[in-house]
Amino acid sequence: RRAVRQIGDQHLHLRPILAEIRAAIGQTDPQRARDALGRLQVALDAHFRLEDLVFFPALNGLRPGYSEGLEMLSREHVGFADALRHLNKHLERSDLPGFGRAFDAFAGSLAEHEQHEERLVADVVGEPA
């Protein structure tokens, strides 16, 4: 049960960073976007490592029938890491409009991932999401 809360709390911790990136895009401030994206990368890397190395193996041990769903979530983590590298390339080229479009798609996918993850983890531990 604590795992569900902890994962959800970590997801909430990402919201201000995502909002700062959106604000930087709106203010046409590539340096602010670059700085906030760097913080997002660090936060997501730590979050994904915690889930992939601690939470998911523990949950899989509790309920092996959920291993396929947990493995899918881990694969998505790799995809998000790749997407972050792609976002950085937009900023390296000073392509803030392209960055904004790519970031919107990234943020939408991340939100869907978080919702799916929270529902799956809640199912594994037998608690409502």
C-alpha cells in the first residue's frame, strides 16, 4: 500500500518541473527550458531506477501474474529516456517550437503512463488506485 502512495507522490513531484518547462516554452525562454528539462531528466532517471530496480521486482514477487504488465512499464521507461534525448536535440538546435510540440507529446504520454502504472500497482497490491 505504501508503494502505491510513494509512486503517486513521486509522480506529483514531477508536476512543477513539467509546468516550468511549459512556462519556458510560453515565454520563449530556451535556457529556462533547458535547465528545467535537465532537472526533469534527473528526476525521471531516479524515479525509473527506483521503480525498475526496487518496486517492480518486489511487486512481481508478490504477484507474479502481473510480470508482463510490470515489464511493459519498464520498457516504456526506456522509451521515455530516448524521448528525453530527442527533446534535448531540439534545444541544442535552438528549435523551441519543435521542442514545444515534442514536449507536449512527451508530457501526454508520460501522464498516460503514470495513470496506467498507478492502476496496475494498485491492482497488484489489491488497493484502489
